[in-house]
Amino acid sequence: MSLPPQSNGPLLKKTIPQEYHSHLKERNAAQEGGYRQSAVTTRGVLVGCVMCVIIAIGVPYGGMVIRGTRLGLSSATPAAFFLLFVLLLTVHLLLGAIKRKWAFQWGELLTIFFMMMVATAIPTRGVVGLLLPMVSGTYYYASPENQWATLVHPLLNKWQVVSDIEAVKNFYEGSAGPVHIPWASWLPTLGCWLVFYAVFYLTLISIMVILRRQWVEHERLPYPLAQVPLAMIAEDGRGGLLKPFFKNGVMWIGFAIPFLVNSINALHHYAPEVPLITLNTQVQLFLGTSLRVSVNFLMLGFAYLISSTISFSLWIFFILRIFQEHLMFVLGVQSAQNNLGEWSVAGIGHQMMGALLVLVVYGLWSGRDHLAEVWRKALGRQAAIDDSGEIMSYRNAVLGCAVGSGGMVIWLWLSGIPAWIAPLLVFSALVIFVGLTRVITEAGLPTVTPAMVPAGFVVSSVGVPALGPVGLVATAYTLVWAGDLLVFMSAPLANGLRLSSEMAGRRRLLFWAVVLAMVISLLVALWFTLYLAYRYGAVNLHSQYFKTFAAIPSEFAAKQLNAPTGPSLEGWIWFGSGAAIMSALTVARLKFAWWPLHPLGFAVSAGWVMNTIWFSIFLAWLCKVMILKFGGARVYQKSKPFFLGMALSQVVTGGLWLVVDGFTGTVGNTIPVY
């Protein structure tokens, strides 16, 4: 694939990173050796479908029954990495041993992995773990103390929730006799929500297709998460069945460190006399302020693949944010708006929202030439770009974006949100999804979360009176799809489309493979989770999903109904400050070659997950700076497999022990994979 000259895209230096040149050399060398076939095949799609079924059943079972490593807990989609590792070392080798040409082709492996990433973003934390409890919990957890029956229930749209009391009771407590799922009570509600997810995912696919060329070919973002599967399936032209990645001793040394540490900790769960290796601690700073210092091998591996400027900015802005919060505490600056819900933090959340808006808007402005060509292509006019390499034509992508986002607005309006507010909610949601996806593709964070979600932003921006009681309750139920954003679909879509850039042949078939993955994962995960709930009782499966999450929409609505607030001037000031700081950082980055801070660090510094990964980013930055200083680019390239192995090992070790726990019947043996 030929690449046009680099544009002056947002937040990027005008020089091409050394690691990108290295990637091109590796890829060209492999292509000269000859990939067997870089196209989507029927076999690849069928195997991908089977893997989607395994994920849709295995991820809920592992997290809710075995209660072990949660392979669906981040937008890095750990289950996909684990299963690709297993596939390459078992089925691929077995097929090739029987008959050489039966081994999986390059394009097939990319197709399977893309489908697995998409599938992993749906069970448990992605969709099902929020959807099922949130549409049923308001009736099960209603009590005289919380007053939901009088405050919230009269304002509910019956088609948005499951109102059959007996069906809800058996869902949370389990069926008394044989397992029976009362589909008549669930299907109308689930059907309405599946319509929303259809237009929602259509919007995300369309946006990611439109942005793919700009991000991959013009701005040449590093996509650190995509580098691992590309390294795993890369060929060296020698025709061996075992991929060169698995013959690299440096990789296995990096792989061994998380494997040994996590395996010892897993054995401690079986035998307490085995010592537990603790990799985190709390450091007290001042006046009660503490800082978590922990080693996350997954983040350490990925952060080594990004530019040292970005990694430095990620951890330094987090430290600065800690000092900002301390200063606010000392000065007595506290937000009066403290009831924006579980996932929205007044003040710094507004600030992060302003920063993300600038990130997205400036990114679109910098890609305006590409977007203009996309628009001309969509209108059927002569354009300088060819869309035959995309999984959708640009005409269909633009149409899909319009139909999808319009469908989201109409659905939200029908749910009770005023017609003029519904577009604001959808716009704020898309800013968050696109902004966080941009961060993942450029900064390599396996997990990134916002400090403000659309429901909190809309309530703060327009006020409860503008929404009205019905609109407020409907806004509370947007937390189903835009609340806990530990897992969101646009991230695996973006990384999957990056992988598709390496494929030749019929890429349009990849669109239908992705749709199949979504449908299979969603339907199978819904069925299997309902089955588990009616067999064991949902309250016995996972307390966070079926106790905490189940109550959040009604808690959010009840708080606002009891103490309604108008538009928050304070929130808008914080929002403006975040946008202003982000704009200043962006200008400084573009104008001054010596400027050391990357705006991405500020944009995500308020996300709660930074507290758990900042130190690993610091270690990766320190390692990379030292290696480049004393060893140069050549040593850096030779060291990359070590860190790739480290990142992969964290996930694989978690997956292997989950399988062991499943066979032994052990529960609660968890290895973190986010």
C-alpha cells in the first residue's frame, strides 16, 4: 500500500517517527517474502463466527461463574489477543501439519482477529452487563426509602424497561424449577434497545471508515494495540508454519516476566503459603493526598511503542492534575454541582469534555482536505481519492453516519428527551467516543475513561427544567450505552480498520464480517447471560453489574428530581477552561519545535484509570529514553519484541489461568488485564 506524503495533522510533529519507518521495512520485507493471500475468505469469516460464539459465552462465564480474569473488561479486547495466541499455536499449526496450504492465510487471521475484537466489546462490560441489569433493576430494587415507585416509575417508558415483576424477580433470584427464560417479557424491551444499538453501531462504523485514511495514511498514527497482532502474524518469507514472532527469544524473555509474576500470584490463590508478589502501593504526598504507584505490564508494554513525548505528557499531566485537585481543596474551590451521576465528575469532568471537543474539532479541521474529498466522493463527483480499499464506500459511510446519528436522535426523542436536546446528547456522546478512540490509536492506552458522560454533561448544560421529568428519566437511561465507558465499540473498530489496511482483495466483505460479529456476539451473549441469571440468580453472578449498575439510572433520576438544577454556569466555565488550555497546548505543539508537552496528556489526565497506569507509563518512558540515548534506534528496534511479549503475556497468562480455574472449579482467581 503506497502512502501519500504526511500532512500536518493535529498534534503531530512534521517528521515521520523512526518506528514508522521500521514498520514499513518489516512489512515490505514480509511482503517481498510473499503472503499467501491477503484477502477476506469465507473460511476466515466462518472461523471468526465460531470464535465470536466462544467469546459471547466464555467471557460472561469466566467473569460471572468462574469469577476469574475478566477478558472483556477493556477496550483493548483482551479475549481477542488471548484467542489469537491460542489459535496461532494450536489450530494454525495443526492444519498446516496436516496439509501446508490448510494453514490460516494472512487475510484470514486479520479477519478473525477483527471479528474477535468487535465481539469482545459486547458481552459483560461492553453492552450486556449494563443493558440487562439497567432495564430491569428499577423494579427489583425499588423500596419505600428510595421512593422510585413514586418518583421514577410513573415517568418510565414501558418499552425501555422490563416491567413484568415476576420475570424480574426470577431474573435476580433464579428460577425455582427448571431454567425458563420468559422471552415474552424480555423481547419487546430488548428489541427496542437492539434497534438503538443498530443505528448506534452504524454511526460508529461509518465515522471510523471516514477517518481511517486520515489517521492511518496521512497522520500515520502508531496504533500500538494493533502492533501486537501484526507482529504475531507477520511472516519472514521463509514459509515456516510457526510465525517468526514465536521464534524470537527476546520476546519470550519479556513474556516470561508477567507470566512468572502472575502465575505465582495465581498459585497463591490455590496455596496461601506461596508468597504473593504485590506490585502496587500508596504513596502519601501531603495533607492526606496519596498517589498510587503500581506496575501494569500491559500498559508498560504498549506505552513503550508510543513516542516518548506522548508518554512523558501522559504521566506528567496526571501528576499536575493531582496538584490541581490539591490546590482546589486548599483554596476551598469545590463544585456545588455534585449530583451529576456515577460517571460524571463536576469541574474536572467539564474540563476534560472541553479538551476532548478541541481534540476532535481540530482533528477534523486538520483533515479537512481528506473530508472534502470524502464528501465529493459521496456525492458522486470526481475526487482524488479511491474508496475501493475501504470496507464501505464513502457514499455509504456518509449516508450511514447521517442515518445512524439521525436514528439515534429520533430514538432518544421517542424515549422522552426534548427534540432540541437529543442532538446535543448525541453530539456530546460522539465527541467522547471519537476523542477517546483518537487517544487509544495514538497513545496506546488499553483502557481510557472520561470524567464526564453525556447524561451528566446534558443535565449540567441545559438544566433539569429544560429536560422535564420524562426527559430526565430518559436521559438517565442513556447510561446504558454511554455511562460506564471502560469498554466502547469505536476503539476495536478503529484498530480493526488499521489492520484492514494491511489486506488486499475484497475488503468490502469485511464490513459484513464485522456486522456478523456484532450480531452473533450480542444475541448469544444476551441469551447466555439470561440463562445464567435464571439458573443461578443474577445477584449471585456479579454484584457490580446486577446490584450497582442495576440501580444507577433510577438513582441518577431520583437525585435530579428531588433537587432539580438549572444550567450550570460553573460547568460552562470549567468546560471553557478545558477547551482554552487544550487549544493553547495544541498551538504550542505546532508552533514550537522545543515544546515538550503533548496535548493528549491533558485531554485524558482526569480519567480515573490514569491513577492505576501512570507509573507504568512513566517506566516505559524512562526505559525508552534511556535506550534511545545510550543504544540508539537500532537497540530500540531490537528491544521492541521484549515489550510486545510483556504486553501479550499479561493477557495470555490471565486467559490460561482462567482455563485452569474452569477445570479445577476455582473461583475468584483474578489477573488484571486492563
